[in-house]
Amino acid sequence: MIRSMTGFGQGSAEGQDFKVRADVRTVNNRFLDIHLRIPQEISSLEIPLKKQVQAALGRGRVDLTVAVEQMRRAEFVLNRPLVSGYLTALADLKSEFGLDGTPSLELVAKLPGAVQVSQDSSNLNDSLIAGVSTAVGRALTSLAEMRLAEGRQLAAELGARLNAIAEQLPCIESEASKLPAVYRERLSRRMQEIQGGLQLDEGRIAQEAVMLADRSDISEEIARLKSHIIQLREVMNGESEVGKRLDFILQEMNREANTILSKSNDLAIADAAIVIKTEVEKLREQVQNVE
């Protein structure tokens, strides 16, 4: 089943003295790239939260934001070395340049990092830890539902483009089957022009026409394209991560289309091959967003 790498999910949980909200956003990326924004008081949960995301997602850039509202009194710690150094620097500034004034409590309190929420992990009780995990789990579930819905739309569009590619193959096969006779007629006409209308060796002309047809034979490329279309449909209906596999198969299809274009100078075949190549390129763009 195709899943999009783009999505958004929200989840929340409540306890006796806290509320937790989690927001998760994802966009396409070759690998799983997790970015967390969490309050200091739950910073010790960074690794467990990353593991929780890794268990739910395979690829994509993930931005997870967790907000915690505490309903009990928070504990703060004073960064004494920072404040002391700051006050010393202000005193030096005042003395050296002859400035007036004294630092106020308000000024010191606004100093970044002067007063911090306690990071003592013992402040995290089991209830809060479970609440954070629950909120994140619900956000990931909501995200998965959205990615699956987006994936269904992607699958429908991918299927339509595969149909457009498949529709070109009968035309290519039909025109390719006519090439030996076309080459024979061209050779015969050319030889008559060169030899001034003299009788020509029909056997030799037929032999040369067959050789030309062999050199421009595209039956293998057509067979591979048919096989790749079947493989793509099977992979799209699979349960595992399919994005990288789809991209690889599409690279092979692009190679087959290029080979057909290089081998054949027939206008109808070239037109059909260009349509195939265009559809494959569009498919490859869309597949970049498939997990």
C-alpha cells in the first residue's frame, strides 16, 4: 500500500497535573530525518521519543513538537556562574567608561539562561512520561491516516500514468513489425536510383533489410517495459516501504524508452516512445513523495 511522505498529525493527553500536546509534520526525504522541539523539563525523553518515531515511520523528514502544560508548581534553578559573570562584566563596563546606573532584578532576570527550569529527571513522574508517549502516539496515528489517504490519491495518479504508458506499447509493436518491409522498400528504391533502373538482386535486398531490422529491433525493450509495468503494479500493492523500489524500476523504464528512441527512426515509434519517457519522468517526480 502506497503511503505519502507528506502529512500532519496531532495528539494530546491529560493527567491529574499536566496536559500534553504533540504535533508532527512530515515531508519527503531519502532517509528518516527526525527533528524534535520539546520543553527542557522533558529533555530526558528525547531518545525514547525518537525511537517511538522510528518505530512508526520509515522515511521522510519528521518535525515533532511537544508542548507540556504543568498544573503544579514548577521548580527553577539559578545559573549562579552566569549571573555572577554578567554582573562582574557590568561593573567593569561601568568603571572603565564612567557610566552611571546599577543592574536591576528585572534586567538580570531577562538574561538568557539566568533562571532555568530544573532538568532533574526525577521531576518526571511515570504519569507524565506515559502522557507524553500517549500524545505522541496519537499524533503518529493521525499522521499515518493522513499519509495513507494521500497515498491512495498518489496510487490513483500513478496507475493512470501507467495506463498511459501501456497504451503506447501496441502502437510501437505494430509499427515495429512493419519495419523489415519498410527497410526493404527503401533499399530497393535507393539501389534503383544508384544503378539507374537496372534489375536488382531481390534476395540481397531482403538480406540487407533483415540486417537493418535486426540492428533496430526493439522487441526486448518492449518486453521489458511490459514486465516493468507489471512489477510496478505489484510493488504499489505491497505492504512494505515501496518508494525506493518504485524509483529503481522507473529508472529502468526510462532507460528502455531512451533505447527505443535511439534504435528507431520511425516517426510513430519515436512519438510513442517520447510519450512513454514523459510519463515516466512525471512518475519519478511523484514517486519521490512515496515512503
